[in-house]
Amino acid sequence: MQPFIYADNAATTALSKQVLDEMMPYLTNEYGNASSLYDLGGRAKTAVEKARDQVAAAIGAEAREIYFTGGGSESDNWAIKGVAEAMAKKGKKHIISTAFEHHAVLHTLEKLKKNGFEITLLPVHENGIVRVNELEAAIREDTALVTVMYANNEIGTIQPIAEIGEICKKHGVIFHTDAVQAVGNLKIDVKAENIDLLSMSSHKFHGPKGVGALYIRKGVVIPNLIDGGAQERGRRAGTENTAGIVGMGKALELAVSSMDERNKKLCQIRDRIIDGALKIERSRVNGDRVLRLPGNVSLCFEGVEGESLLLMLDLKGVAASSGSACTSGSLDPSHVLLSLGLPHEIAHGSLRLSFSDDNTLEDADYILSVLPEIIERLRSMSPLWDRIKSEEKN
């Protein structure tokens, strides 16, 4: 019987059974509104605050610095637009970011640009890592914010966050990081790394979809996200998603407690696939081999169209992606891969495999058993591959 291998955990992860068990009371009998004064509501409030403690502990923050949101994109929007609005009043309308951020960041910056902000997008070079000297050189007197993702959602490269945080602190610039791919997968200490704002999303670490959080360092003042009620200390009005918040807290607590053992296993899976895939002619790894998320494999195969590759892998029981799930409907090559300097024809042949603790080395071996045959078949039908081989002969 053909196996089914889920290798798209960067898009979303399966909800943990332990997390679901923790959520169930708040989906059934414990249905109280956490803002109500009677006991049923009080128990919901207690559960929300427990989750806030769990999330804070996972990143080295204080509980009062954690604000629950609807997910990573909402957290990114609140952080960036909030800082922009606050700092514009001080005459600071310059923002520094990178060319390969998630679209939740890039599209927000595009909107701010239309409203008079100046945006500097730093290159990330061939290895997919921003250079801190270039970032520091870009800081100006009117720089309001630096926003750099902790780990890239497509190629998995990990940025020098602590160094960036130190530079921002030295220059008195607010620092935000989109840590959606990093939280639960990497050790994070917002205080030690001088992070002012950090975005996260529950469904990236086996929690429920539709819930995330924004860390706002004590002393950083930005406008409220939603007005209308006292929830989230008046910063984000709206009845609390108690079950989702409870699930997020439990999921993150579990992820942090098992991180070292899990990452050791994921690195073995990752490296086995990369080593095996690089034996295929005209293949390449996207981004740094070492400074990358433990469960991330990003590859390009010349003469292959990414969408066809995904469909054929699916027929073999492998669920993968060619990049971010948020842009999977687009036929354009990934902006992340283009930011590495890859030409369009190579960027089109991309494959992202992302693993969780549910995956095994046997999964890696199965993928390596079917991948070369698929690549060969697609290349046999590709005019681009014929041209590549013809140019080699000449």
C-alpha cells in the first residue's frame, strides 16, 4: 500500500491530540465568556491567563507583554502599522526590512509606502541571510522600525536576530521580527535578543488555526488594534477565543519541552534528503546549509516546473509545496527565490519539504526513492531541459 507522507509542515501542522484534549472542555461545557464576572466566565478567564503564561515563558517574556490575536498575519500588521503610526508623529517615516519577508510584512510595507513612508528592503544574498553591516548602514535619523523575519518560511534560513536586536537598541530603533516559523522550533529569548515586538501563530507548532499572539515589550507604545472592549487589556477588543488560546498555550509548552530531541531528529531527516537530492543532476539547495530550520528542505531542479513536480509527488503520496502556502495559487516564481539571485527558469523548479516530529527517516528514504524518477520523467517532457542539455554540448 502506498504511504501518505505529509511534508508541508511550514504551511500548517496537524493539531496535537494532547492539545485537542486540553481544548475540548472550552468547546463544550466550559463555554463561558472570559470577560464575564460569574464563575463560568471566571474559569475561562483563568484558562486564558494560564495560556498567556505558557506563551510568555516559551520566549522569555512577561505575561503582560503577550497579546492574543487571530494569527501571524494579524500580528505582523498590528506591529508594523502600529509602530508606523506612533513614530510618524515623531517625524520618523523610514522602515527597514528585507526583500524576502512574508507577504504579510511586504504587503503591509507597500501600503505604508503609499501613505508616505520610505521603505528600504535589504538584500539577503545567495545564502538567504541578511548582513548586519548592511542593515546598520541603512539606519537613519528618521528610521522608525526594523522588521526582519526570524526564519524564512520558504527556504528556512535563520537570521542573526540577536545581532540585529543589538544594533537596533544601540541606535534607538524599534525592532520587530516575524517569528511565525521560528517559535516552537528554535530557542528564543526576547530580552537577550533585544526584540521589541514578535509575531507568532499557533498552527505552526501543532496548535489550532485562527489564533496567534504578538509580544510587545513593556515600554513600547503602539495604537490599539481593535477598539470596543476591555479584552487584551484594551488593546484588541473582541470576545476571547478561549479554546483556541488554551490550545496555543498547551501546544507551545509541548513544543518547547521537546525541542532539543525533536530538532536532532529533524536535522537527520533534513540532511538525508538534501544529501540524496543533490545527487540529482542540476539540483541545488536554496539558502544556507547550516543556518536553517531543522525541518526545512528547499531545493531547485533545473528543467522542471514546480507545479508539475508537486502534482506527481502527490500521486506518489507525498504532500509538499513549492514555497509559501499563502502564494501557492500564483504561477509566478517565488519572490524569496528571486531575492537569492536565482533566474526565473530555475526558481520555477522549486520544491519545499518541511517536516515535523510526526515524520521519520523512512519518510525521507521513500521521498528519495520516488524523487529522481519524477525529475527524470518531467525533464523528458521539458523543452527547457532539452535546451540546457543542448547548450552543454556546445
